[in-house]
Amino acid sequence: MKNSIYFPKLETVRIAANNLKKEILKTPLQYHVNLSAALNARVSLKREDLQPVRSYKIRGAYNKMISLSPEELSRGVVCASAGNHAQGVALACKKMKTRGTIFMPLTIPEQKLEQVKMFGEDYIDVILFGDTFDEAKEAALVFSKKQDAVFIHPFDDPAVIEGQATIALEILEQAQEPIDYIFVPIGGGGLAAGISAVFKMLSPETRIIGVEPDGAASMLKAIESGRPVRLDVISRFVDGAAVQQVGNYTFEICRNTLHDIVTVVEGKVCEEILSLYNKDAIVVEPAGALSVAALKSYNKEELTAKNIVCIVSGSNNDITRMEEIKEKALLYKQLKHYFLLKFPQRPGALRHFVMEVLGPDDDITYFEYTKKNSKEKGMAVVGIVVKQYKDFEPLLSKMKQHDFYVNYLNDKPLLMNLLV
């Protein structure tokens, strides 16, 4: 733990805003009609997904880079990132003509990797290392020390926090009335620390709700423990917020400024990704959907007639992930179900199943079966989508009635990992 407790100063945040105004987009605070009507409130989205690098991370990365001396820049910079911070550093390196080395996990989506290379061009080198951001960060720190290059931390650095805090200044300038609630996604905590610090100074009545993925709730664990702790295992699905341990600076700020922290399961995040795309033509990555997903799950009575802001943090979503996102959303809504079924090994068995077991709106979306001539019946793994959850029980009942049913797989995580 660092000896002194750091808290951003309003003056330094305003200096950061002035330094960044030519390099970033002042993103819109966009009123959302559907969410407002559903909650009987005024809901606006802060569209950081519209930044040049399609996430807010450019603010902190650039603010840190411009704070470096010419001598420090001449030694080059190093960073570690799950994608969005890397893009911010890469673009800053190109604009400032500075050499950069960027460490990213081997599991990084291809889309984010290609974007980093595009923004940095010949000014950066990308090194893929480890399975998580935290493993890539450890390698980057070793490299930084060996090469005497400046490490650009993705969240636990005052200049980075102050860069992210400029979002709060914009929101307060753009808001037409006092803000009652603001929902902020949390990974390492730089965004939440910066925004909550400014609101604490300029709008202390605003309730600040931090949002983490259920599979990587490192800030919640830190606050419960009274210190940053390293999570042994995290889910990497919400890659922009999948951090095993939050920062020391960010923890100290967030523990004193956040009013609540909520977690969101992956299926709910996926449902929101699809909803924002289908209803609003807004493309978001999993971390970018966190705040809106949390809003929809929050106490509706508490939010009624309130002025609410959700931070949409990024849109760097790999199109190849959409099938997985759709699958997780259907499972979360309990509309897709996997079964282990037994089929008589004779012609017409599948037709009998379709005609006698499936309802008029049930749809087979997965079927894996291998005929074995030495057995009377063969096993099949079958995935079925129902139109409404109430259709599930009649489907299950008919499977048992016609002697197809063996087992239900949705509640068996190890087996489901083979399918989703």
C-alpha cells in the first residue's frame, strides 16, 4: 500500500481537460427514451464508445503521456492492457512520435489486437503474454525495468485517474438538471475513481453506483476486505473489466466515494449488448454494457423520477463473439435448454420426436448424435430454444412421457463449458 492517500484535485482535473480537448471527443450525454419510459425516470447515456479509440481509455493514457518529460519519452513507454488502454497508448505514441511496447493477454479478442496495431502503426510493438491482464502486466513491469522505459499504468496512476475524471466534468456541464444517480463500470477502478472524486467535490448529492462483472468483482472484494486483494480465479468474458486486483490509489478513492457496488452476471450483460444493438443501433463490448445492465436490475422504486446517467465505456466488440453472446443471453433468459436424450436407433425416431414432443414454437438449434449399431438406443445432446419460459415444463413432460429424456444439462457447468 502506498504511504500517502491520494485524492484528485479539481484544479488538476481541469488542467487535464484543457490538455485533452484537442485530442479527444467531447462525447454526448444522450437521453435514452426507452430506458426512461421503462423506469419512469430520466436516463442518459454518456457515450464514451464514440471516442476515436472507441473507449474512454484514451483520456487517461493521453493525460499520462503528456505529463512525461522529453527525457522520459525518449526512453519509450510500456503498458499492459486487455485492449482499450492499449489502443489509447498506441494512438498517443503515434501522435507524440514515441516508441511503445504493449503487452496483451494471449486471450485478447482479435478485433482489439488489430485495432491496437492500426492506431500505433510503426511506433509500437505488441507482445502477447499470459492468459489474463494481470499476467501480462507482470511481464510488462519486468520489461519496463529491464529497458528503463516508463510504465503507463491502465488505472492506478494519478495522471490516468485525472484523465478519466474529465468525463465527470463533461457530464456535469452537459446535464440539464442535478444528477441523482450515476452508474459507472469498474475494472481496475480508474474510471470509477476519477468520476466519483469529481462528483464528490462538485455534486455530493449524486449517488455513485459502481458496477462489476459477477465473475471478476475485485473492487467489491477489496472493499469487503479493507484492502486490495488478488482474486485467484476470474472470468475473462467481460474482458474490459476483468481484473484480478484493483489498484491502491483507485481502492482508496472508491472506498470513500462509491455509495454502492453491484455485480452483473454474464448472461445479463449479453442480453443488454443485444438490446442496445437491436433497439438503439448502439454497438457495445461486454464492459460497455455493464452500467445499463446494472441499471435495469437495480431497485426500480428507488430510481423512479430520478435523473440518471450510465457510462457506456466502450464499443470494441469482436463480431466473432456475437454467437457466444446470443447463446449466453438465451441461457440467462431461460429460453435455451440442453438435454441428454436417448433415441431408438431406427428410421423415423427423430421425426417422432419432432412431431410428438416439440411444441409449435420450439426450435432445435443443436443436435449431436452418433448411431451405434450394437445398441437399441443411442444418446444425443440436443439444444432447444423455447419461445417463452412457460413452454419449458410441457416440453420436459413430453420428453419423459415418450421416453426420450435422460438428463438436463443447463445446471451442470462443467458439461456446459463444452457447449457454450
